[in-house]
Amino acid sequence: MAGKIKKLIDTIVEKRSGGNSTIATLTKSKMVMKGINPEKFDGNSPDDPAVIEKLVALAKELNVNI
């Protein structure tokens, strides 16, 4: 199922930021520091298990339920 990574990124950013654009930007920056560029993924991006694993670990680190 293509696009799972994009959905995870959007969910993490949305839940973490709560609509605050500054927090959203900081969350995306944290993803980049963890090796995941959120701008690189879209709804047609193939699902890479390694990236999904990193996103799940990041969500746990940020206390975001996905």
C-alpha cells in the first residue's frame, strides 16, 4: 500500500503540533535529523519498512499515539 509513510508523517506532525505551525516545523526538522525528509514523501511513495520503523520509533519518542 503506497503512501503509508506520508500518512504517518502527517499524523505525527498533526498530533504533535496541534495546529501550531512552529511546532509542526520543529517536528519536521526533528524528522530530518533522524534521517527522514518529510518533503521527499508523497501519497505515491513506496512503503519502505526501515523508514516506517524509524517513524514509529520517533512517534514513541515524541509521545504521539499513531
